[in-house]
Amino acid sequence: MIKNVGTAEKIRAEILRRVQEDADLGDSCRDCDISIPRKVDPVENGGCNWIVDEFPGVAQECMAPLKAVIGEMMREYELS
């Protein structure tokens, strides 16, 4: 599968956009914030060359849906 290539800022913005537009998430989860994705070794990260590992102020009930969106993005995007 060919992946889209994006900057860390572009990937972060797309993750947040998807979270904000997700009708299944409650209002409290739509305002979640994440750190800028950082580069990692794709061999050690399931083939993806980036990861988000800081979730400042994110409520526990929002972590699973947020990580689901990030997982989807990791299959679609490569960090430039």
C-alpha cells in the first residue's frame, strides 16, 4: 500500500481533525490534544516511521478512541 507523506504538523492536524469530526465521540473527547508525532524506526514500530506518545490532559475514556484514530493514520501516513 502506498502511504501519504506528511510533515509532523500535517499528520497531527489530520489526527485532530478526524477526532473532532467523529460523531461517535463525546464532546469531551473532541477537544483532546496530542503531541507532535516523532520519527521512530519503522522496523520496531510495525512498519510505521512515526509515533505519538504524549497525550497532555487527555481523559482516560478518550484514550482508546484517540489511539484508534492514530492507528488508522499510522497505516495511511509516513512522516517526511
